[in-house]
Amino acid sequence: MSGIVKLRETLHYRILLARSIEYLVSGLMFERLWEASDKDQQAKAQKYIDKFDKPGIQQWMQAHPSLDVEELSVRQLYPIAQRLNILNYSRLPKECLVAAIKKAESDGS
């Protein structure tokens, strides 16, 4: 009996993951980024979708060349700030966080 329970749990998890990816892909932000993408960028996004790689899709969206950091929410800015080693990023208001990210990106280029 425990085998069927494990099977059901696994299936349930995969369905929830697929629904969360569907929600992400059906959003206006993804649609705008998809339309602004070339064939290679679209193929990369398609690969993440086919593999049910939600973090990969999110990374694709956040690293998209046509995306301006001002368009992102504070919650979406946090991983970028963390990656750029911005100190106390969680205490900064959005305007300061955007400015710090832009400065860190320009210093790194």
C-alpha cells in the first residue's frame, strides 16, 4: 500500500509543479519577454519548460536582455542583489535597490 501512496505523492507534486510553471508562462511578463526573444532565447526557455525546470524559467526571465530591473518586483530583485553581493539588500526600498543593482552591474562590466 505504501508504494501507491508514494506514487500518488510524486504525481501530485509533478502536477503542482506543472501548474506553477503554467501560471508563470501564462503571465504578461513571460509573454512580453517571449515576443522580444530571438529563436535561441525561445529555444532555451522551451528547454526549461520541457524539463519542468521552474528555477530555470525564472532565471531566464530575470536574465533576459530586454528586461529592465525597474520592471521587477522587490521580491524578484532580491536574488539579483544577493548574486551581486549588495549588502543589506533586504532593508533597501525598491528605488535604492534598483540603483544599487544598476551600479553593481555597471561596475562589473
